[in-house]
Amino acid sequence: MHYSTPTTRLWDSDVLVIGSGSAGATAAITAGQQGASVTLVERYGFMGGISTQVLDTFYGFYTPGSEAKKVVGGVPDQVVDALMQRQRAILRPNTYGAGQGITYDPQALKVVWETLAKAAGVRLLYHTFVVDALVDQGRVVGVVAVNKGGFFEIPARVIIDASGDADVAVAAGARYEGIEHGAIQSLTTTFQMINVDTARARAVTKTQLHALMGAAIDEGYALPRKEGSVHITPFDGVMVTNMTRVGAVNPIDASALTEAEIEGRRQAEEYARFLTDKVPGYEKAVLGQFSHQIGVRESRRIYGRYRLTKADVLNARDFDDAIARCGAPIEDHHAGSDTAWQYLPDGATYGIPYRCLLPETVEGLLVAGRCLSAEHDAHASVRSMGQCMAMGQAAGAAAVIAAASGIDPHEVDSQRLRDRLTQIGAVV
């Protein structure tokens, strides 16, 4: 086999974003709206990552507890407003522990992401994988990518790694923590149930649903998780689940991930069988759609200039360089049959430091989303899509400041960044 060295060099950009999940999409839109030339590279043929698969709820916009306090704003509000204007989103009080969610139609969200990105002047490049980082004297100056046209280089002044797996950061030599260093959260294949008697299904409480699961397991149903959720959508007769659990999988190993995909769909069929057999309202329901890929909660977490800790989360710590806020509990989907929850004080929030987006040694690079610098327990709180969008917004704004000023991201003054974020409606 011969690996040909890239010879084609694509256009230059102020900001290059790798991955268009909730973090990357928000980063690119933010940077474009701030006047930068932006390129966004995505391996699928649509924006949104997990947010535009069957998973259909933004968590983290509101704190759980006695009052739903809004802690995410700015560009993420533009996304939600566009969904609401299309009548493709609803506010959903949540009874499974994570707080009020914003439930939406993933297909409509694909169009919303693209509409906002194109309006911001973002140059989109779909069906493209990033395979390496271009590094010059410790500074990332671009990436090597591949698609059906072959290998090529994409240069940029500032790069944002929103790949979820810290692909660019690791390729550039950043230190990270993953499954080889300890436990990571399990994976989940979400799925949709259609033709549901929604009124009867909604009447089933969390306690009742979990009791029915336990009884079904005793009867021989192969349900590895004894809890989980099934919830309403903007459409009558359609419910979406978060039930399956595939543990002890390295999401960076393609062979292991392949087996996890197969196992996730196998479990989904069994949970669908349980719902139709045992849960009121699902008697005539059928499994309508799997998520496009299994949901990965955690893979690589970089070591940044600060590392968010469990104590920071549970003590609701604030930081001088906070660029986003979170009030979500530590929600650890470990390999067992239940989920471990640890809550902040009622209504409390903690700050997400800008330093968590900065690899400790690699220059010219920001990370955003679930590959931020955080301990395993802290990560189990801060990984919600609302916070990923807020981190993406901060990374996009910081990248614009850095590119326009001719400095590296770690040289961006955090108060200047916080002021910029406040101006565009972020909650810091």
C-alpha cells in the first residue's frame, strides 16, 4: 500500500473548524458572524453531528431543580429561535434528572444549522475526514484531510478541534486521557418509536417504567440497563428513547466501534420489543429509526491549561476566565445497569474556564465540546449539548480575536473574550 503525500493545498481561512457537532457548528457560525473567513470540515453530509441524528433534545440550557434557570445564550438562542419559528421545537420539563430540555425535530435542525452557517459566510466541506495535523514549530497551521478527491492540506490562522475525539489535538501531540487511562462512559444507540398512543404513553411515570423494565428482565428480556427514558417529540405519535447501553468500548478503535454499533441496534430492537409488549400506549407502535451512529459520550479528554474537576462542579466554583456556565448534575452512564447522579446545590452553576479549551502545549489550536480538559466526573456534567454549544461559541469568538490580532489563542485576554461573548448574548 502506498500513502501519497498531500500535494493539493486548499484555500486559506482565518478560522478552520473540524467537526460540525453542536460545538463545531456553533463555533463556525459565531466566527462567521464576527467577520472571519471560516471553513468547516464535516465527515457526514449534513451539519449537527449527534444533534441531528435521532437524539433530539438540547440539555444544559436550563438548570435542574426547583426553578429552570437559563444558563446558555447567544448564537445557541438563534438556533432554538429558528426551530421554534418553524414549529419544530418544544420546551420539555424533564423528569429524568437533567432538567428542562429543548426537544426538536432533528431533520429541521439540519436545515437550521446550514441556514445560519451559510448566512454567516461559512464555507462548508462535507464528506471529508481529517487525518493529520500540520504543525510548524509546535504550532498547528492546518490539517491534512481526505475525501473522494484524495488527500489535501487545509491551512488556517486558527484551528478549532470540535471533532469530539480530539483528533487534531492528539495528532499535533497534545496529551490526553482516554479509555486506556481509566473508565469512560458507555455508548448509547437512540431510537424512535412511531404510531404510539402518546396520551397513554405519557401517563406512564419514570418509576412505573423502571418497574416494568425490572419485571421484564426477570421474565428474560435482555435489557442491560434497568432505567432510561422515553419522551415526547414535537410530533404526535412519535416518542424517542435513551435506553440502550454498550459499555467498555474504546470509541477510537474502529473495530470495537463497529461491534458497538451492531450491539446497540440489537439492544434497541429488544427495548422496542419490551415497550410494545409491556408498556401502555406502545401496543401498536413500531421501531421507526435508529440514530445514524451510536452515541459516544466520552473518548479522549485533553490536558489543557486548566482541568475542570469534580470538586469544581459540585462546589459550583466560578473562574475569572469563565466563558460559559453549567448547572447540570454529574450524570455518569457507567457500564452497570443504572446511572450515577450527583447534583449541585439547587439552582447553582459553575463556570467553564477558557483555559479548558486550550491544550497545555500545542499552539494555534482550540478545542470545543466533549474533548475539553476535564476529569472524568466533571466531564459527566459538562458534556451536555447546551454547554458544547456555549464552548463552541467561546472558541469561535476567541479564534476571531486571535486571528485578527495576529496572536495565538492562549494569548487572548480572557476579559476581552468575556466582554465579546456578553455582547453577543452569551451567559458567562
